[in-house]
Amino acid sequence: MSAIHFDQVLLRFPGTSQPAVNRVTCDIEAGQLVVILGPSGCGKTTLLKMVNRLYEPTQGTIYLNGTDIRQMKATTLRQQIGYVIQQSGLFPHMTVAQNVGVVPKLLGWSRTRIQARVDELLELVKLPPDDYRDRFPAQMSGGQQQRVGVARALAGDPQVILMDEPFGAIDAITRASLQNEILRLQRQLKKTILFVSHDVEEALRLADRILILKAGEVVQYDTPFNILTKPVSPFVHNLMGADDMVRQLSLLRVETAMVDAPINFQNGSEPTITPHDSLREALSLILRTGALQLTVEDGGAVVGVLTLEHIRDSASVAA
């Protein structure tokens, strides 16, 4: 089921000859993390901001769970959508608890319920409530502020979250840590996330699907694996750095290349790996153990198998 559907969406700002977003049509499936990727000025953030009606399309329609968003009050719509921006966007005069509780308060939750939700979310983003709930944003690092920003976006339990380059202003080590947290949270919560990024490695690491824009138009919308191995144009090939497959193997997850385990499959002595590990880790494990295949397990359950041939297929572009 599509959580968000773009139907011929176009936006032309006044005084400009070319549209910022040009007839975008695509479906964002429920529970998927979709990265909107492309060069500066291609319309990534503009497309994102139309989902919560910070911008209104000139033409076309956007549907949220089958409903035309123009049929909803903008305030009601925004209370149903989490929003995380670069540098967190926290209110500096509010404590962490007050920042996280903004939407629940607007939704009319009781004080006790808000306090419980704040503590639950701070635990979820690895910020102990006793240490952080009464701090102000200026008393925290950039990475800690972004964690609070994510907690605030989750506060009203929205099914859709918009993230506009949320880690763009953070150092590389903290950025990698926060990316890990997003992957962990997504596996746990299964939200529908639209995530704007200009960073190819970030897109490959996080995305279930990648939406590539060029001059406001969709040029390819597919899984990271398919985009790397089957780029539709030289532009996509160059943008993704598709020739550097050794590096890309470290950014592609096992689940992008594995196949379903045969019926009645029983794991013998094959090494195991998780679907969230990288193909580079899988390749290393195969070479180190000499195994013919790896068993892919998630939470103790067998979800697939992976062979050297599957990994080789993913590197076919570089051959």
C-alpha cells in the first residue's frame, strides 16, 4: 500500500521559467525509507516540503494514505507527519522535554501521558531521560540535538516522517552513528520515511529505495542494488559512482542481493550473517571460511541465502 502518492506534481515558483519540480509521479510504499537524491538545486527539498504543504503544487495532487492532502487542514496534516531538518530546529528557549512534547501537547494529550512519551522516546534515541529531559539545546552537542529532533518527530506517533538532510551539518563520525540509529529505529518502528540527501553513501546505506531527481524530474526510482547495477543513464551512473563497486559493496546491505531460502531449508554448517550486514562483510566471510554460501538470519529465523555468485552479480557493473 502506498503511504504517499505523487500524481503529476509540478511546482513553478513565481518569476521562474523552469519548474522546481516537474511532473513527478511515484508511490512511496508504507514502511519504507526512501531517499530523495540528486545534485544541488534539483528539487529535493521542494518536493519534500510539498508533502506537509510548506509549498503548494502548481499542478498535480499528493495523496496521504489515499486522501488528497489539500482536503486536510494544513495544521492537522502537519500533526500527522514528523519533520526533521538540518541542525535539529529545536526551540532554544525550551527544554528537551518541552521540545519533544510540542506535538502531543497540540494533540491535547494529558500531562502524564506527555511525560511518559517523552521519557520513552529519549530512551529510544539513547538519551537517558534523567540526564537530558531538563537540558536546553545549547547544553548539548549537535549529534545529541539531532537525536532530540528525531524524538520530537516521533512524538505524536506519525506513520510518515520527513527528514531534510538531517545529518548534513554533523561531523563524519557522529553522522555514521546517527545513520546507525536511524536504521535501528526503522527496523523497530517501520515508519514511512522520506529522507533528502545529497550524499550517495548515505543514500546507499539507508534507503530501501532511492528517488533520483535531475532538474526537478525523476530520472530513476528503484532499489539501491538496481540503481547501482542498472543505472538508466550516464547521469545516474556518474552520480552513484557505479564503477567503484568495491567501495559500494560496503554500503549495500545483504538483503539487497540475497535470495529466498529453499523450502524446508535447514542450516548445516554454513556461516550466518544478517540481512543488515554489508555485502563487503559477506564477501570477507565467504573468503575467510571458504563457504559455498551464507545463511541469512534475522532474529534467529532464516530469511535467505547468499552466495559468491550473488555478490559477483552486484559487482557486474565494475567488470
